[in-house]
Amino acid sequence: MEKIAQKYLETEPWGIIERGFHKERSLVSESLFSSSNEYAGVRGYFEEGISLPSLRGSYFNGIYDYAKEDTPNAYLGIVKRTHFMVNAMDYFKIFLSVNGVKLDLASSEISDFIRKMDFKTGELTRRFVWHLGESEIKLTFSRFLSMTECHRAYQKIEIESNDSAEVTLSFYLDGNMIQWGRDVYFTNLRKEHRNGTAATFSQTLTTNQKIASFMAVETPIQGTYEELPMGVGLSYDFVIKPGEKVSFRRTIVNLAERNGIFISDLSLSEKGNKELKIATKNGYDKALDANKRYWSEIWKKSDIVIDGDKEDQQGIRFAIFQLEQTYHGFDSRDNIGAKGLTGEAYSGHAFWDSETYCLPYYLFNNPSAAKDLLMFRYFGLEEAKKRALMLDCKGACYPIATLNGKEGCNLWQHASLQFQPSTGVVYGIYHYEKVTGDHDFVLDYGLEMILEIARFLLERGQWNADRSHFGFYGVMGPDEFKMMVNHNTYTNYMAKKTFQYARELLEKYQKDPRTSRVLAKIKMSKDELKRIREAEEKMFILYNPKTKLFEENEGFFGLPHIDIDKIPTIEFPLYSHWSYDRIYRGDMIKQPDVLMFMFLHSAAFTKEQKLANYDFYEPRCIHESSLSPSIHSIFACELGKPKEALSFFAFATRMDLDDYNRNTAEGLHMTSIAAAWMNIVYGFGGLRSDGDCLSINPQLPAVWKSYSFHILYQGNRLKVEVDKKGFLIINQTRRSVVLSVAGKKRKIIRSLSFGK
Amino acid sequence: MEKIAQKYLETEPWGIIERGFHKERSLVSESLFSSSNEYAGVRGYFEEGISLPSLRGSYFNGIYDYAKEDTPNAYLGIVKRTHFMVNAMDYFKIFLSVNGVKLDLASSEISDFIRKMDFKTGELTRRFVWHLGESEIKLTFSRFLSMTECHRAYQKIEIESNDSAEVTLSFYLDGNMIQWGRDVYFTNLRKEHRNGTAATFSQTLTTNQKIASFMAVETPIQGTYEELPMGVGLSYDFVIKPGEKVSFRRTIVNLAERNGIFISDLSLSEKGNKELKIATKNGYDKALDANKRYWSEIWKKSDIVIDGDKEDQQGIRFAIFQLEQTYHGFDSRDNIGAKGLTGEAYSGHAFWDSETYCLPYYLFNNPSAAKDLLMFRYFGLEEAKKRALMLDCKGACYPIATLNGKEGCNLWQHASLQFQPSTGVVYGIYHYEKVTGDHDFVLDYGLEMILEIARFLLERGQWNADRSHFGFYGVMGPDEFKMMVNHNTYTNYMAKKTFQYARELLEKYQKDPRTSRVLAKIKMSKDELKRIREAEEKMFILYNPKTKLFEENEGFFGLPHIDIDKIPTIEFPLYSHWSYDRIYRGDMIKQPDVLMFMFLHSAAFTKEQKLANYDFYEPRCIHESSLSPSIHSIFACELGKPKEALSFFAFATRMDLDDYNRNTAEGLHMTSIAAAWMNIVYGFGGLRSDGDCLSINPQLPAVWKSYSFHILYQGNRLKVEVDKKGFLIINQTRRSVVLSVAGKKRKIIRSLSFGK
């Protein structure tokens, strides 16, 4: 269970730096040096390729396809065809040879290798000297995706040589990308070459989504146009003179059309070439300047400054950088995949993590992006209703894993049994309303989702044998080491809260015409509302007032005990080392379940209750989800266990930088990155956002000298600075705000200092 | 839930007869008219083929192959490649044309169609008149598999015409058999033609099992040899004269070599041609005579005579006929597939049905076959030990579904959670010892299996949280509508009985050297035996002495109630109409579970206990297993509910004849056929074989005038005759036997009459 860091990057406040090429960590670097701008994402692979294991991954948000084979034994309610994010166009690809020798860092002799991702610009650069006989060729590769013009990407290659040398440099747009190391999910439709630019038009296999990519290369050298089976190239042969520096700048435009089936190649060509002209005119440097400005705004409003631990400082900035790269509310049809746009694991799917782990970051930094995340669910409402019907229920059941709103998980034991995505959507709306005060969103979109979800929960839930209580049978809660259990308390409690929120909204907004419009639209009768009310009242919550313990599910307390400290380290992850059924047969838990609903509805529980449940469940938790430690750290902060809080925090910000889980190679743990932010702001910062008003109660971890963070709350921009003397809350908005600070309600006009 | 008969066959005491061709029931007829002899089985398809849906199925016991694709998401313990019985050589295939027109009963104009399977010979005959313009061609097709010489099959075709006609008749051996309507799992190795005979040598795709088929055709007409891609043919062109009758007799020899990889084609050729020569010399009629004698012996010792209901009479004889065709202890590597050798559904796999439902028939009719059924498990011990290891346990875990001893079911929710195959093997040995008194078998083979199974159960079971009791967590009992439950009472009880039987055997035979040999061989320590003892003592049995109810599993009594009478008939089978998860979330049960262990260990429970549990569980049971009604009928007999007993018995003997489940087309319900026998002998006959001595307590169903059955018990052959006046037990052996008759122990020397 012990997690061990695998460090090889330099500790650096505003970026990540690899000095000297670490071949054995090449796949991990590909993930860590990923560039994204929400619209697209490219792993940090080498432009020229490498003869080592490599995942040349390039993805576009919302570009997906369906599995080629049906799920076997797909009984009713089981997803017959999964869908997944497609590994799409490789637009940074090049070929480089000098004196007839192809560059390949697996074997080429090099020195002075340095690779850097700059958090202030998003520019990825790589420099090294290639020793080719007597020749020393200095190479610099730079690239970035535009954060302001999402279709655009830029690439720069600089070559210097101490000797005369013959160089071939080719730039490609290549759709021959291998999915799952196995299949290609693209067909090439057409190639184009005009005025020294090249373009390629491709289409996904069954979803018929189109990707058109265009490129222009700035160079005085005359190029030749080249065609690949799945793409195009522009190739340059030239002789470099000793001491000369040759520079190439490529401008790329990608048009990834989700509904591409309705768009003609011709109109794509027109649009793309026009955009390419503007982008090229604008050029690498100006576009980079725009990125700089963009990131400067981000850091101004969202930076977390830590004094006292350089690794944590780098870690949390990496987290914020990657979160913003992945999602910032550019398009409400986008969501946050478990691996962002940095790999194919989890199929690019978004999970309940979006509302439960990621939403808080956006709520307190970018409310409009937070709203967009919820709008994604509104656009998915029809699919969620279809999914509910597949499960023999009315209402809306949100998918466990999705790109397009449809259920993408073909493991019935998850997709048909887990309802935290649905209750999570309701919690997200509830949370959004509390933090932003945007009631219109709730009435215009939220209420309909909430009522359809409540309707589903009413149908999926059941009354027990003597009809004395209501609850959920045959479910899997957040603790995925329990399957087909009855009365999972997380599910029951969150359903109860869903029913309650629905009832309260209907009462509060009963006179708003939008309320009756929604009720009429979804045909919700008084009788149905009465039944929802009954289910809320009689919801079975397994709680023992003597011990103050919630039972995770019916029978949990009687389960065989598993001493998790006696499980040999080599048996983790258990899915790879234990017989599948064995994982489910004890009191060992995978991630917080009781603690999770106690965190989400923190204000509803006393400190004694939290302590009792933390002390019972924490020793049974093996944290096989990367989201688990942060939640435990937040509890430890609140419960006066600073050492435990720090120990759980230890790898939260650096999960990927130090590859604690040994699977960063597959892509970044994007939602854990969001949990790391929560760990600082909710944990050390003591923020709670589920009560009547926002509360803050910061503490300073022993290992830090000071730290500060920002939050946006109901339109007020606040900065919190914490050091050894105490803390200071600065209201950066010209409007007072009421907060609960260290347990007392306080009105903050300019600032409030505590102990300072 | 109502089952409706689909009658089209004539009611006939010694066979089944179809008068007039029922096109729409053609697939069902293919199943019903199946011929088998344990070694091989052929569905009753038309020799010449038909342009209607048809499953030309021809199978050999033990000839199987592996799936072409891996199971997706095959976590540890989940079977990666399933295996299945291969649709093998078609050796009855012919081609027949008259005046250039091919015979095809889908479209050919025919009259006077009659098809018959004769239970006294196993001969299948089909006669009809083919009207071809003015010509009337009388055709008779006959065929059978030899019951005494299992490699041999015979076919006879007779043609008469009122007119001169040109006939082409070809006889084929064709390996081009379509599995699952999709794939061929054979490759042809070689074809042979010598002295007017033809042969073909084929091999399964990955298991490399060989099938060599040889044929000779008796006819004065000169034939020509023909080759097919996957087989061979002998073809005859001739002109038939008005009034002339032309007859062809084909002798077939099949050598299906399970371990064919080690056998050369040449030795197969030599063996096959030799056998073909003898078989041909013997000829159709002599072979049929041998079959007649064989079946006469079977009926003498195993017939059940029913007076008063011709349909039941036909039904039970069909059951006995098919059971004997499928399995009679010819080879201990054979077992009884759920569909016998009559179809591909259930992959030809044998289930726990073999020991639990089929074994009793053989115990009381053919103890040596019963022993062979158990020897199959002994030969599978090594595979069962491997399977246990796959489940992270020591000992032996017997597969849910198998042909070769390996687990063949890739649904983990069955294969990793159901242990009734393992406890069923132990029960089978226990039952075998009781009925036959063959203690040597127990010591030579049984004990080792029992101890390895006990070892497995000890490992798979767990102690509860406070270690006060032992039991099984995360299991599925016989009621397959409960999944991942804890303390399924069937599993716990049968495991307790396993531990108890193991302990008793070790005590009883402690001085027999074979006992210590086994303990040494399997390295079972005193400590392990002590732990088995503890688990036996502390086995958790959910029983309420007040209500006398056993709880099917922990929490069952609190489950939501499902009123099964309110489920619309069209929603059956539920697997095809309900969302998969929904099936598992209520108190509805699929088949007897508590009642099942109370049946198997009948003597351990009082009538009051049986009544309480019957009254509780029966109304919750939807009988979605074809085995379920018979068990309920047996209880109803014992509990004085003759009407219910009859109603459950109603379709037991005619499940397939009247196609109650609408799936006889896929193959016969072979194990339900065995349950039908139990229904009569255990139900109406009141036989109980789990107590100290065999007990009999017959009653006469109201709809019958009389009935009689035979049993063989510890070497004594007994006949039981029951009529309205009472019953008579005749001891046909010159040795007295002690039975419990109607509740009292009685010694029977010649006969014992009760009320007569």
C-alpha cells in the first residue's frame, strides 16, 4: 500500500523540466508534457517519433466512435456497444534526417537534452545536440496549442550545425493513428494541396465525424507536396551551412466537426483555408503572446502560492495548469475525461468525478465553466431518459461513463448498479446554486434534470418486505468493492437529499411560471410528487446513534474482516492480483463511501459523527481510487489529525509528476488533479460550501511557511493568505460578503485578519 | 407463467409419431426425433436437407473446441476462453433427385407423411409419397445408431415409383457443419476411396481431436466416388421402373478420437476400414435386432407403466428412452449435457444437474453408469484443483459447466459464485454409497474428492466480523435470481454436510490404509482437519425455530416483495424481458433453493419444517428452471397436496414433447427428463434415499388407475406396483431387503402388499 515516488523531473515553480533524456520514462513523459486547450489534446510525444514504446495520442473533445464488437452476454440493460474517444490526427508529426540518417532518440547520440513545459505560456520546448560523426546539430522543437483560438496549433523547429550537412525535414498531417495499440478508427476522405499549404479530410468509421486539418510552413526553402495513405506532407531538402541556423514555423488549423456528417468537405476546406491564412499571418510569436496573456489571467485569479515546499508548489501549479488546459468552459458539449485529453485509458469517458471532484475548482474559479459542465448534463437529459428506460425505469439515469451522453460502460455491475452519477448531477446543481447564487440556471435547466432524476430514483428504489422503509437494492456505491448490496447508505442518503432538494425547489419557486412549465413538460403528477415525498420520509438510513456509525450497507458490519495492512504490497492493484470475486467479500473498502456523503453534506453532521466514522472506515480503506486520499486528508484536517492530513496529502499534488500509481504512462489522472486542489482549499483552507453560507477555517500544514489561494463566491473575489501567525481574507471586490470564518459569521468588506 | 402445450404428435405408448409433415415445427421435430447412443448423437433432421430453418446437428461425446475470441474484461478467476461441443460430421446426409428435381420437403408436393421413433429399437423411420407430375414416388428413410457397437450407424433408403423415373441418390460424409449458425470448427485432413467405400478424416480446429468416418453402401448399382471440400460421397444414378422397389443400405463407422492428436490417419484408416467391413457384413437388420434386444433389457428393468393417462405413459417412456440414449455408462469420460447430444444450446456442457438431478435415475437403474458419472468427476479432479487456484483457493472447485473438466462458463457471476457443483459431487458420492453400498468406490476415489472439496470450501468460506460463525459470502445459490449474497443457506448447509461427511468417513474408515494414503497424498494436516471441524460446527444456518423457516440468504426476508402472479405472461422468460439487474432485486426466486437442500437431505427435516418452507417459498418461485416443478411436485406429494403435486407434474414428462418452454427446437431438456423420473418415483412413489434406509411411501395420483416402477437397491431388484387399492412391493432378487415402508421398517423377502 506504500506509494513510492519516481522522481526524474526538476523541481521548478512555473513549469516542468526534464534534463537529460530519460528513455525508460518516455511514456510517462508523453503524458506529463501533454498540451491541451479543451478543444484538442496532444500527448508530449516526439514529433519525429521514436523506436521505443510510445503512445502517439492526439485527441479532440467529442470525437469518438463505437466498439467494433458487441458486448457478449449483453442481457437487457447492458450496453451492447461501448464508445470511446478516438485517437485522431497527428498534426505535429515530422520526419528529420541529416546526411541520410534519421533522427531517433532511442538510438541517436545526443547531449544537452532539455525538455520544458512552461505553465506561463503552455509552450513545450525540447532542445538537444545531435552528434552525427563529426557533426554537431543543435535542434530545438517548440509547439503549443492556442488557448484563445482553439482550432490553431503552432510548431517551430530550429536547426543549427557546426558542419555542412544535408537535411531532409518533412511536416505531416497523418490520420494513421493507432487506437488501443490495435485499430485505426479513421478513413481518409480527401487530400488537398494549394499555394504551398496542405490539408487532409478524414472521418471516423461509424460516427462519421469529420476532422479537417490544414497546415502552412513558413520557410524560404522550396518544399514538395507529398501524400501518405492517411494524410499529407510538405517536405524540405536543403543543405545547412556551418554556423547557420535554419528555422521552420508550421501553422496548423484543425476543424473537428462532431456533427461532421452534415458538413461538406468543400465548406470545411473553405473555412479551414481561411482560418489557416489568418493564423499564419498572425504567426507563432504573436499567438504565443496571446497564450501568455491568457495564462497570466488564469494565474492572477487562480494561483495557489505555497512557501516552504517547492515540490508542492510545482505540484499544485501543474494541477491547475492541466485542469485549465483540459477544461475551461469553451464548449458545453465538452466534459472532463478521467484522463483528460492525455491518453486512451478509460476511453476518454467522463465519470461522476466531473460534478463531485472537478466542479468545485470551477465553481470557485470559473463559474461559467462550472455552468457549462452542468449544461453538458442538460444536453444529455434525453439520453439519460433512454438509459432509465433500458433499466426498466422512467425518469433519467445518468451514465457512469460517457462522451456523448449515452452509457459507455459495458460492465453491468457498474453501469446498472451505480447511481452516484445521477445523484451527483443533482448535488452539482445544488452546489452550483449555493456558490454562484444563479437561481435562473436552476429554474431554466436544473429543475427538469432534478425532477427526472428523482423520478428515476423513485422507480429504481423499492419498498422493503413490510413496506416500512424505502431504499435501493442491488447497487454499488462509491466503494466499488461492494457489489449488489442493499441499502448502500451513500445511495440512500444522496437519493433522500435529491428528493428533499426537489421538494424544496418546488416549494420555494412554486410561483415562478417556469416551475409549472417544467412540471407540465415532464408530466409529473401530484401523486408522483406524493410518492417522492413518502420515499424521502421513509428512506432507510443505517445509523446507530450509540456508536454514531453509519453502516455502509446492510450487513456491512457483519462482513469478514480483512486486515489491509497484511496484504502484501505486490498484490496491488487488487484487480490484477486477486480473483475478481474475492475483492468483494470483506470489510475492506476501495474509497470513501460513508465518508463521501459526510463530506458532500458536511454541515449535516457533527464533528463527533465524522470522527466516529473516520476512525471506523479509514483503517478499512485501501485507496485504490486516486481520489480517495484527498477526501481523507480533508477529514483529517477537520478532525484535528494534522499528521494524517499531511500524509494523505503527500502525493495528492504530485500523483502524476512522481508517478505514484505507476500508470501515468496511460495518461494523467485528471480528476485526482482536481481533488488535489480540493485537498488544499477544503482541507487546509477549511472551506465548506454545502452549508447556509460559505465557511472558511484555514490551518497551516507544519511543513509550509505560508500559502494563499483564491476563491470566487457569489460574485466576490476573495484571496486567503495563511501563515504561521494566522490568516487573512482579502475581499478583492467592492462589495461586502458574509462568510462563516472559524465558526462565526463575519461580514467582510475589505479584509479580515485572524491572529495576524 | 402459464405453460401451454403445443401438441402435434400422436399419443402412442412405445414411440413418437408425427403424421403429416408439420413444417412450422420442423426444428422441434429435429430435437424430438434425435438418435443417440452416448458415443454420438444426431438430431432428427432430414437426410436430404430442407429449405427451412434447420439445425443439422451431429455430435460426439467429448469432441469439443475453444471459442475463437477471449472473454472481454476477463479479470482474474474469469474464464478467458469457453469451450463447447462441436457440431461434427454429418454421416446421414444424402442428395436425392428424381427426373432432375431435388427432393425438398419445404416445397415438394407430398402425401401420407409419417415419421416415427420406435422406443423398442431406436429406429427412426420416415415415409411419404412424393408427387412429381404424374409420378408417385414412395420413399422410406430409416436410420439408427447401434446401442451395442457405438461406432456404428445404419441407414436405409427405399424408393418405389408408379412410373419410370431417373434417380440420382448420393450418400455423403460431410464435415461442413455450422456451429452456432456461424462457424465451422473442423478442418479436413484427408479423403479416402477404396473398394467402393469412402472415408474422410477431419480434425477440430484447436483441440486437434480427430474424427474419421467410413461408409459402405449396399446396392447392386454401380456408384461413383465424389469429393466435397470437407467430405466424401458415393453417388448413384439409375432408372427406376414402374412398380420396382430399390433399396440402399448404408453402413457408417465413426471413430471420434478425443486424444486424436496422438493417432495417425493411417492407423485410424486401418481400424475404421476393418470395423466397416464387420459392420457391413453384420448388416442393417442384424444390427437392428441387436438394438431391439438391448432396448428390451432396458424396458424390462426400467420401464414405468402408467395406466390411466396415455400422454403421461408416452412422456415417461420418452424420458427413459432419451436418458438411456444419452448416457448409460459406456465411457466414464462422458457426461450428460443439459441438452444431451441433441443441440448446441448450453454448449453441450454438463452442470450440477448430473449429480443432483440425473444421478438418481442411474443409481436405481444402472449403478455402474452412476459410478461412471462420479468417475467423470474423479478424472476432473486435477482441473478442479486448478480452478480452485484460479479463485485464490486451495482444494478442488468443480466447474459450473464443463465438457473436459475445465470451467466452461465465462459468466463470473455463475462460475465464481456457485458451489453447488462441488457440494453436488460430494452429495452424489454420499448418495451413491447409500444406494449401492459400494464403500470401495468411496475409499478408492470418493474420499480424495470429498477432502479436496472440503479444503476448497474451507478456503472460500469466511468467518464473520466477530468470528462467531462461518459461512459463504458473495455467492449465488441454486436460486439464480440472487447474486453476491451472503450466507445462502443452501451453500452453507451443503458445505456443512460436506464437512460432516468428510469427518464421518475419516472416523469410520480410519483404519483402512486407503484413508491414510489419501490424507498423505493430498497433504491434509491435522490442523486443517481441525479447521474443517470448526467451520462445520460454526456454520451459520439462518433458521427461525418459531416460524420454522430457513432464510434463503442473509436479508432475504427483508427484500421487496414481488407479486409473481402480477407479472404479465409475455414478460417470461425474464432474462429476455427485464433489465438484467432487476431480476435480482426482490423475493421472487427462480427455482428451489431452501426447498432443494430440504429435498436432498429430506430425512433431516420434519414435515412441519417442510410445510412451512414450502408454503413460504413456493408462492415466490417462478420456475424459470425446467427442473423446478418436479421438486415442488415431490414436496406437494409428501405434504398432502395432491392437486398441487399433479399440477406441477403436469408437464414434467412432456416438457419437450409438448414444447412447454418454447425452446425444444434448441435441443431436449435432458436433465428435466431425469427430473420427470424423480417426480414419479420420489413424488408419487414416495421414495427417499438420503436416510438410514431406503423408504417408500407410494400414493396414486387421482388421474391414474395404476402405475408401476422398478428400482435397484443395494443389489436388490424391486418392483413397485400402485393402484387404487394400495401398493405392492415385489422383491425380484433372492435376498431379503429392509426398507422403510409408509414410515415403518419392513423386511421384504418376496413381496409386501399394502392395502391390496
